[in-house]
Amino acid sequence: MQMVKSLDTEAFKITPTENVDNNIDISDRLSALPECVLLHILSLLDTKEAAITSCLSTRWRHLFLSLRDIDLCFSVKHDASDSDCARLFHLFIQFVDRVLQQRNKEPIRKIQFRVNYFIEGFRSGFESLLMSTATAISDYKVESLDIFVEMDKTTAELCFVTIPPGIFSSESLVYLLLNLRVGWKVPEFVWLPNLKYFQLISFILMDEDSIHRLLKHCPSLEHLELIVWSLVKSESENENENAEGKQLDALRVSSPSLKRLGLIWDDKVESDFNVIVESENLEDFECSLEGRHKVTLGAPNLKTLVISGQMLEVDITQRLVSIDEAMIEANFPCHLTNMDDFSSRVQQAFKFFSRLQRVKSLSLSENIMKALYASLPLMPTFGNLIKLELIPEYCLSFPRLSILQVLLKLFENSPNLEVLIFNEVFDNYFGEDEEIDHVVPLTFVEHLKEIEISNFKGGEIEFKMVEYFLKNGKSLEKITLDREGWESKPNHYNRILSFKKCSEDCQIVFRKK
């Protein structure tokens, strides 16, 4: 494998013109440019490509060592355990050390490393790379650090690496992304006073206190994205041993400065697991879990809420008086064993849903509608709701007539709705022989201002819906139909344009996906 890629030198050739003296040597005119211009040219390349340019001229020889952004990647296209790959990885580490240790006094704005097909044999060299990175963070006031490590898919056992404390002790770091699909422990000492953006991807939760240690010493943190790969509680004091451990049962996220939080499970958890979120200033919360989870949310200033995946219950410790937007795709009645369990789950789901009465924009999938159907005829009134999006998820166990009852009740209890979006029109919403006004009341349609069908397929029920909305929408200003290849379906296009419009000012938008 070549450690560097060759450059297309044709891009650097200069062709003489009639206004240029042919006696003048123009072969190195590029090197005569000011250093700031040369550095700008090199900044458009990754670090390995920039290093190649040293062969163009002696003027370029060490310029790549002054770049403010360092972007390096090691990748192989065959078995990473091959001895030749080990040698190439050693050369890669040597090159990284040169880039970090031989540069001038110019500060480094960003360091980005990517190691694909990581194996146990790379561990020593990778830990050396991390040590050099920690030193560079301190010496050059690095603002952004992005490290990606992907284990070789042929390797079954989890590899553990040691993260130097210096990576978690910096007054200059503002952005930190660690995508480490390997085992590692959060250092005991953490001090990142100016960190605002933190992404932990493929994170293995080794102990319940690790996230607390991180957040406690990040007083300026505003954005946290946590993608959990696994929950492992090691019983061995040697972190490099792949000892089987007990699964943890709780994750607590608490930070007064946090404004945006994303919690995503990349691994299914079979046992009950508690997620506890507490933040006075949290505005956006996205939670996508897989397994038997219970979520407790304390965020009085929340504005945007996204809940998806599977969970037993979501408990909100205060009224969501400030929330503007909610997307609910969670399957609450999951992992059920008996009817009593089902009843309990339904009550929890309805209690959660009732907390959203003040929401202005709401997206719902059939998963939550199943729980709402079981709680009918109760349905909260959404007096502030302006925008409603329906996300279908076809399920034979939830018949069409049941979902129609939920939709009808929801429409009736949304008196100020102006925008209605069908993510897709499923037969589970409307049957071919269904009268549209039995599902969407005429009084409801008359005050709608916008209608959107995001995945218009050209089915007969879709045409009936469009015709019904155009014919009865007195306040309708726009109807948007989204699909691929409108040009190939001129008959669909013309048929829709032929429909009578109640509102002459209504605009029909044929949007291409």
C-alpha cells in the first residue's frame, strides 16, 4: 500500500502566453507565490497529499509542516494482520510523529486521525500516536480533535487501548470527536473548560461514573452526542483483558450548560436499563434506544424532543410548557409478557403523550398510535398545534380501522392545525373504498393552509385525497407532492392540475425528491 497518493502535476503546469517573455524561466513561478497563498493551496489537500508537494520545489519542502489542519488516514484493502500492513502502520506512525514533532511554532487548529481495520497488533503504535497527539494539544493549542478507529471485522475479540490523560486535559479544545470502536476508559482526571461540542461514537460504557466524570469537568459544554455501542462492567483491574463483565443498569447525563443532547443505542440491551437526563438549559433532546429502557427527563426549557426506538416508558418530571417541536416514533408496548404489562405500558405512553399538549409541531408514527388507540376515548387537546406529520409503519397487527379512530380523534382535538404532512399514504391509513371525509372531517380541512404528501406514488387513493383537499380547502395556500420522476408521469401531472380548487390562490407544487 502506498502511504501517500500522487498528485496530478498537470494542475501545476503554467502555459506561456504571448505576453510572457519566452526567455524567462517560468517552471517555478508557482513557488514564487507568497507563502500565505502556498499554504492556502496546501490546505485544500489532506496532510499526506500536502507532504508529496515537497518534491515540487525546495521552497515547498517544509511548508506542509505549517498547515493549521492535520488530516491523516491509515487504511488497508486486505487482511490487516498481514505482516506488510504492520510495517506500513509503523511507517504511518513515524510520519505522524514527524508532522507533530517537527512543525514550527504555528498553532494547530484541527487534528483528524482515521485508522481503519484496527487490530491488536496496532495497539502499541496507536497508543504512541495518542501520546504524540496529547503533547501536540498542549504545545500547539489545538481547538478541534477528531479520532476515528474501526476494528477489523475479522477480529472477534475486543481490543483495549489506553487513552492518555492529556487528551482530556486541555484549555484550548472546543470540539472533540472520539469514534473509537475499541475498549477504553475515561481517565480519572478530566479538565476541558472550553469544550463546547463533544461526540462520543461507538462508546463502550465501562462504568456508570465515566459520563459523570466527563461532564462534571466540561463547564462550557453545549452539544453532546453519545452513541453507545455496548454496556460492559469489567470485573478485571487490567483494562487490557477482555474479561466478561456484568452489564450496567443506568446512564446519568447531568450538565447545567448542556443545550443539545443526542443519545443513540448502537447495541440492543435485553435487561432493564435506566437513562436519566437532567439539564436546566437543555433545548434539544434526541433519544433513540433499543431494548428495555426507561427514560427520565428533567429539562424545563426543552424546545425540541425526538424519541424513537424501543423503550418501556418515558417519564418527564415537569410540564413541557416551552416545547415547540416533538417527533415520537417510539414503540412503548415492547417486550410485553401479559395483558397487565400491556395495560401498564399503555398508561405510561398516554401519560407521556399528554405532556405534549402545548407542542406546536408534532410528528407521530404508528408505534405511538397503538398505545393511543388502547387509551381511547381519551385524547388530549392540542390547542397550540400548527403542524402535524404522520409517519406510517405498516403493521398487520394494528388494523386500519383502529388507526383511523386515532387519526379522527387527533384531527378533532387539533383545532388550530394549519399544516398536515403525510410522510407516505399507506393503505393502513385509507382504504381504496374509504370515503375521505369519514377520516378527514370537512370542518378540519377548511382551515388547513398547507398539505404535503412526501412520497407520492400515484395510487388512486392519493389522487382522491388531493382532489378532496383542493375541493374543500377554503384556506388552502399550498399543496406539495413529492416524488421521483414527475417528468415521466405527465398524465399524473395533468390529472392533478385538472382538479377544481376551492381556493384560487392555492399553489400546487410538484417537488422532485
